[in-house]
Amino acid sequence: MGLTRLVSHIFLPRQKELERYAGQAVLIQQQVLEHLLQKAKDTEYGRYHLFGNINTYEEFVKNVPVNTYEELKDDIDRMRHGEEDVLWPGQIKMFARSSGTTNDKSKFIPLSNDGLQHIHYQGGKDVVTFYLRNNPSSKMFDGKGLILGGSHAPNYNISNSLVGDLSAILIEFINPLANLIRVPKKSTALLRDFEVKRDRIARETMNKNVTNLSGVPSWMLSVLVRVLELSGKNHLEEVWPNLEVFFHGGIAFTPYRKQYEQLITSPNMHYMETYNASEGFFGIQSDPNDPSMLLMTDYDVFYEFLPMDEFGTDNPNIVPLEGIELDKNYALLISTSCGLWRYMIGDTVKFTSKNPYKFIITGRTTYFINAFGEELIMDNAEKGLDYACQQTGAEISEYTAAPVYMDSRARCFHQWLIEFVKKPEDIHQFASILDKYLQELNSDYEAKRYHDVTLQPLQITIARPNLFNDWLKTKGKLGGQHKIPRLSNTRKVIDELLDLNQNPVQIGL
């Protein structure tokens, strides 16, 4: 009997527990809220907001404000300097660094022991639980898992306190037994220089029996390409014949799917999406035939949802899980055992099912273009680009888009900066297909494009190879969990990228 057959029995009880999600998700969420409030009632934040007197969701809403990072930043900085019982009981010593805000280069998300165990590590376990349920003949534990991580560093001068990429902190404190079935070695996995790390990971792993991959699609792709370069092989199954699954998250997989399918041609390869972030682990693709993800309702996370058509208004109708409507775009709010309270994470979701509660990620509250009332969201962009690629045979590695409010001829339009793996034969045709499909996806965009009155046809600028990586490098963000801002209402990001772009080629319709 293989190791996977033995290990799979450990996950059977959890499979039974997860069945509760179908009918009891709302009740489970109520219990989660009660648990979080009870645990944190004697913290500074809990005393100030009267956690001990809260008995209903309505009282929770009345007593606790909606927060962004800006509202919690000072408290978090005190926690980073060693203060105890601020947002969560005890001293928190781990902080995940993630993309910054308007005013700060980085955000520092507290990671309590409770949060690590009952959110992040539990998410990792449940991914395996679902995968083994759906693939009972799996042999993933008979080989090694390639887990791609970032890096970490000491946090101020606090003893045994770290700050860095969530993935690095998870690798640092992973169960020692997991290290027996994981590659590369810890010292390699936690290297700061991604280009050095990429090469070392490839050299360390290409002769191992790798059966599964975990990481962000963009950075994992870079590692896999290096593995093929060093091995001299054309396809990854020639290097790792027993490779069977890629657990991916962090960014949308759609722009990378075709490239992965070219690298890994085996019909036995599986892909499984997760929704994990520095702030928590929220969703898992439980059904391989359904792109929606199951909302993980029994972790130390209480969810609320703000309708995006009310985003920015004074009194939006924020609802708990039982109040959501299908096919409606919501900004996600979370309260967690890491001390985030009614925290607006910045992601937007849309539910596809209530029994169980399943959803798709539609974008970011800040990653959209609404310069002219078009309300173009990232979900529109991903689907539009995917369709244009299908129609033209093109392949995209990275992109970003922003409005041009008025050019020399007083025209307003969207400018797309796209780095192609494989350019379309006719970029004009590609731009036209993308533009027309966006109109099909988004009625507001269609209205603004009507007769070219408000909004002119989009324009595409072709990015040179490695432009986006070079930009990340200038920001000190190459590797780890850093993301390219896909859509923006301002031109800050795209102008910086254009400055780095060599011999830009402006293409319109």
C-alpha cells in the first residue's frame, strides 16, 4: 500500500465535517462570530467596542465600524513593536507583508497562532481533503510537493518575530512531517533573490519525484520554464512523470492556463484553484468541473458583503452570508482571529450558489476602470482577453490597463499594455475582438462605447519581453505574492511601465 493510501484515511473525518456546509453554513457563521467576539472581548479593541455585550449580528454592526488598513494601521504597528492584547489576545509575532495602500508601500497583516492554525494551515489541509475525495486513485504523497514561497526577515528588534511573505512564514512554521514530502529545502525556498531562487529550485527538484505543485501561477511558471531549460526536455511530464496536480491561487489562472497546458501535456494533470491571501484562506474549488469556489465557513473568519453598486456611499447595505443574492457583485469584509475586524480586504466576489455557498472572484475594489461611467471590472478584463486569445491564437503573460482621459485629438479611451508570449498575427483584429467582447460582457461599457461618443475604441501598447518583471524588480517585489495591478482608474502604474518599455508601439483600431 502506497503512502497516499495510508495518509488519505487521515482526511476522511474532515470530509464528513465539510458536508455540513451544504445546509448549515449560516449557523456555522453565527457560531464563528460568537467565538471570535468571546475570544477577543478583553483586548483593547474588544473593550472599546463592547464585544462582551454583543449578542446579535445587528449589535455587532452597531458597535464595530467597517475598517480598511488605514484605520487599523496604528494598532498593527503597535503590535509589531511587541504590544499585547491590542486587536487579538496575546503577543502576535508574525506579520505578512502584502501590497501597499495609497499611503504606504506595504501592508503588514498580523498572523496570530490561532489564525495560522485555524485559517491558513486548515485551508491547506482542506485543499488536500477535497483533492483526495475527487481523485481517490491519487498518488500525490508517494512523491514530493514543490511549494513555492517568498521570503521573510526579522521584525524590528522583537525576539522571534518575523515579517515577510505569507508563503514564507507558512513554510517556516509548517509541521515538520510535511518537510519530508516537500521540496525544495527550506533554505532555498526562503531565498530573497527570486532569480537566484528560481535557478536553485529548478536544480534541486528536477531529479526528484515531484507529484504536486503549490504556488502563484506566474512565479511557478517561471520556475517550471527553468526546469525545462536545465533538463533539456520539452514537456514537464518528461521530467516529472508522476506530476498530477497544481494547487494555485493568489492571482487569476485564466491568463496562464494555455501556457501550462503547453508545458504539461499529460491528460492526467489536474488544476485546483484556491482563494488564499495574506488576510486569510477563504475558498477552495471543491468540484473540478465547477470553476466556482466553496466558501470556507467554519474557519476563524466571519464574512460580510458590501454590494458594489453601493460602494462608496454613506450607508451601504452590508449583509452577512444569509443576506447575499446570486450573481451580484460584492466587496468582501472579514473578521478574523488575526485581529482584523470588519476589514475590507479589497477583493470583490459574486456568488453562484447558496447550497452550498459558492462564488467566483470578480476583481478588486481598486482594480477597475470607471473613468467615464463604464465600470469595467477585472472579471470583464480576464474574460475579454481570454476570448480574444482564443479567437486569434495569441497568448498573454501580463497586462494592465488604464484610461486616457484626453489625447491630442481630445479623444478618451482605454489603453491596454500587454506582454504577449505569442503575439496575434493581426493586433488590430485582437484589439477589435477584445473591444467588442467587453461590450457584450458589460452593458455600461457598451453604452459608453455607443457610436464612439463618450469612449473611443481601446488601444493596445505591446510590452517588450519581461517588462512587467522588470517593473516589479524596480519595486523590490519580484517573486513572492506580489501582483500586477490589472486595472486602474489612474495612470500611475501604466505610465511607470511605459517609461520602462523600450521602443513602444502604439496600436489602435
